[in-house]
Amino acid sequence: MTDFIIKKLKYDLSSNAGLTLVGQFLKRTESNKRVDHAFPLAGKGIINGDISKSHLGLLVQGKNDFDAIEGGV
């Protein structure tokens, strides 16, 4: 896995800049396995680990609504 060097920059990054760090964190902690084990899926549908990962990705971008997943709002 890639190690990241975090330093202060003279310019602002876009809201998507945090996705890489959060993605690496989720891989290292195996969050999907933990969420799916704690909250198993009762039928057909999207697994809970993917839902939590999607919501966290939206929060990292400063969006708080699942509607923002669809149209790039």
C-alpha cells in the first residue's frame, strides 16, 4: 500500500482530495467486512458496507445527502 506524505500547501485542494486518504483508511481497517458482519443483509439488495462507504465518501466531499450520488450535484 502507498504511504502518503501530508504537508501544508500554499493553495487549496478540491473537495475530492480527501477521498484518497479515506479510501486507504477503509482498506486498511477492512470496514466493509466489519459493517457487513455487524449488520448482515436480510435479503437482496446493496450490502451495508457499500452503503456506509458511499455515505462516508459523500461526507468527505462536503455533501450530506444520498441524492448527491446520482447526478453529480
